Amino acid sequence: EDYLEETGSTAVPYGSFKHVDTRLQNGFAPGMKLEVAVRTDPETYWVATIITTCEQLLLLRYDGYGEDRRADFWCDIRKADLYPIGWCEQNKKTLEA
């Protein structure tokens, strides 16, 4: 993303790479919002936006950081506590704003 931004380039759509194994797609897409456990307090959750996906890894940014990439973090969908929006309310968990 840094390179694209610095050069004013645009990323090629994933669909252009017909040779890529579609089994690597995980159902998550950039722009989706999730409720994510806070690393320092796993009983508390925060809304995060998916920035990019890479197989089972998601690059996330907590809401409230705008375009600031310094707080972006990677998580493994197989290990992280990730839930759809509304999960905390349904399960009586703390959701920070």
C-alpha cells in the first residue's frame, strides 16, 4: 500500500490473476467491519475495519484511527477473536467505542 500511495498507482484487481488458487479466498473483504478482542484486554472488544486480506491473515485497523496506518495490525482468522457487528450486544460483551 505504501508503494501504491507513493507512486500514485492503483492495485490490479485480484480477478486479474486467474492462476491464483481460489481456495485461498477466506470470505473476508477489505472494508468489512468486525468486532475484535482487544489484545491487552481480551474481555473487551473494539470495532475494526479490514484493510487487506492474505489467505488466513487479515490486516485490521481499529475504528477511530482514520487513515493512520501506524496502529494497523495483522491477525490470523484461525486464532483471533473476530465476530460480526452486533455479536457483543448479543453476548453481553463490552464493546469500546
